[in-house]
Amino acid sequence: MQFTLLLIPPLLVLLIRTGSGDHRDKFKSAGGHLSPDDTLFVHLRCFELFAAASSDQSSDRERDASDWLLANNSSYMRKTDRSPAFLNCVLTKLQLYDEHQQMFKTGILTDQHRTYGSWMNLTQEFLQSFSDDLDRAIVNTSATDNLFTAFEPVFLRHTNTYFRLFWRDPIVLDSWYHQKGWSERLPNETVVDFCEHQMSEELRSDICLIRSYQISNRTTDMEKHIDCIFRGFHYLNKLGLIDVSEILRDYQLVSSLNDTIIFHVRECSDNVTSNEISSINRSLLMYTCLLDGVFTDVFKEAFDYREIRSGNLSYILHDLPYNREHIKSQILALDKARCDDQHTQTGHHYRT
């Protein structure tokens, strides 16, 4: 479609490739700052939640994508019946607004500048001016329209500062991208594929077993691999804790969410939240629990769909419906590409 061809090339490709993070970091973003992957995820998720539905006129959804995902100018704040809710979602997830206190929070600005300032070409004076204007802005009620009204004049005065601080400026992204190296996740590369390229040589010999949802006995390497995937899927939050709502969302997208599943996922999460369990151990323990017993097949289905969607923006941009057979065929193709060379040695069984 023309929309996809127009949308993908300039900023969004750079965002996707940059947002995946340096291979050495494996999606990990510590502290209060937000990496390119973090801010891209925020915008994509809020777009999913509040963009015009695909059943509406397609031009509305395309315009939302152009404004919210590509714009680095005032069109980012183009007012529609959907934009206040989108803005509320973005500013809250960027930690720039506390919707409970109805106040802007400027600490994230300092965190961003302290951590990434060398890429942003942003002086302390510009940062302070943006922060001061946010401190003076008043949100009168909890209505999203009021937040939009309060933020708009501040944004228009500090558009470049906002976009640089939150990785929306293509020049800033390009600088980061070149300094971090070009060994990033490609636009059409899934999170799982990206993490498979980080495997140790020893674990790679078990790749067919792992892709058929078996747990390698190379425990340390297996923990690192699943941790990489969980961070890429945002199943782990910035504190290294399980994000139950993010996991449940994938069950919902494959129409498998029910009270039993909710209880099971929450129980798994509760069992791995001990402070004595490191985040890298937590991912594999959670993964193992989700694969337990009668819940195995439904988790595989949700996980497979997340894998495919992570490498194909069309599912988000066009709100494509879930097609189990189509996803299964794509997973089988990925399995085949990984496992043909080892098939006879491992006795690999394709996912079901």
C-alpha cells in the first residue's frame, strides 16, 4: 500500500533501527531515562490505543500515523477528537505528566539530558527554559482536553527541545545510531531474531530446541536469551519486574484471555517477584511458568503472534486482524530457516 511505502522510509525506519538498542545492551534501559526503544514503544502503543480505527476512513488513520509517529514539527499536536487522549497516553508513559496529581513532572528531562546530552546538541539553558514553562503550566481538570490545552503552548515554544529529548529528532537519532554502530535490529527483524543473533555459540547449537519451546540445559545462556526477548517484548518493566498487563494483552489479541489465564499469569508473576531473584533469572522462570501444563498451547500462540508483530509494523499501522493460520505459516518459515541445517541432529519439532 502507498501508505506503508510513504511511512516507513525516513524517521520511522531510523526509529525502529535505533530503538532496538545497542546489541551489547540487549534492550536494557536502566535508571529513570528513556532509550530510543522506550520512546518508540510509547508512541506505537499510544497510537494503537487511540488512532482512528481501521474501519473508519483510512485517511484518518494514515494522518494519525503521519502526525504522531513521523512528525517532528507542530503537526504532532494537530487537534482532532483523538489527539488529546493520545497526548495524555504519551506524556504519562514518558513520565512527563502525572495524571493522578494533574501535574507535569520535569525530572525526566534532567535524566534524559544527563544520560544522552552528548547526542542531543541541547544546552542547559534550553532544558531549563522548557522545564520552567512546564512548571508554570496548569492543568485545570483531569479531562484530556485540558492537558492538551495546557501543553500545546509549551510544546510550540519548545518543539525542538521536546523532540530531541525524547528521540523524535532524526538528526539526534542519526548521531546516536552512527556512534552506537550499525549492528542494530533491522526494520523487518523480529525481537526473537534479534536476540537469537546474541546467542552464545554454545546455545546456538540448541536453537531448534529453543524455537520449539524447550528449555536448554545451558542455563546461564538460556537466561540471557529469554531476558533479551522479554525486554524486547516489554514483558519486563524498567525495574526488571514482570509487566503482567503487557503479557495479558498478547493473550487478548489472540482471543484467548479469560479469568483462568489471568489468574495463571498473575500467579506466575507473583512466584517470581522475590527480591532474591535477579531480573535475568526472573525472565526464564516466568517463561517456564507460562509454558506449564494446560496453558502451554495458548501461551505459544500469544508468544508467536508477538514475535511476528515485532518485525512487521503493518499490524500496528493498519490494525490487521489476527489470522492464526497466517501467523503459524510465518513461524514455520522462521523455524525452517533456523533449523534445516540441524534438523536431523536435533529431531526438531515445529511449533504447534
